[in-house]
Amino acid sequence: MSTPLLTQVLARVEAAPHSAASLTLYALMLTLEREAAGCLFRLTKLRDLDPEGRRLAYALMERMACGDLLDDEWRTTMRRIEALIRDG
């Protein structure tokens, strides 16, 4: 069963794979996967997002804070986003 959050993020990236918003969400997701490195993300990049995009970004951060990353759905979503950005 897919989570609404990842479905919504994927839908936004599908709509405009090379937009600043899509690339920002993708960068955030990549960063959240690297907890050992401190999940370093430049918060000023949130300015590239509209209010809905920021809501999704905050929800992704909350998912990381709850320790709910890197399940099969996350990995599948990331592979799909990477393909969209690469092949657009």
C-alpha cells in the first residue's frame, strides 16, 4: 500500500521533472537518506518550493525524524524519481 506522502511527491516530480521544486524535493530525499552524514540540507532551498511543496518537504523531514525511511516503497519512489529526473 502506498503512502499518500510519497505518492504526492512522485506526482509533483512527474509533473515537472526538471523544475527547481522537483530537484529540491529530490535533493532533500537524498539528504534524508544520509543520516550518518547529518542530513545536511541547505534550508534556503525551501524557497524554491511553493507552500504545498514545503508541506511535502516538512512531511518528508517528519518521516525521517520518526525513523520511517528506506522501506521498499521509499526505494521504489526514489528509483522512479531518479529515472524521471535523468530521462525527464
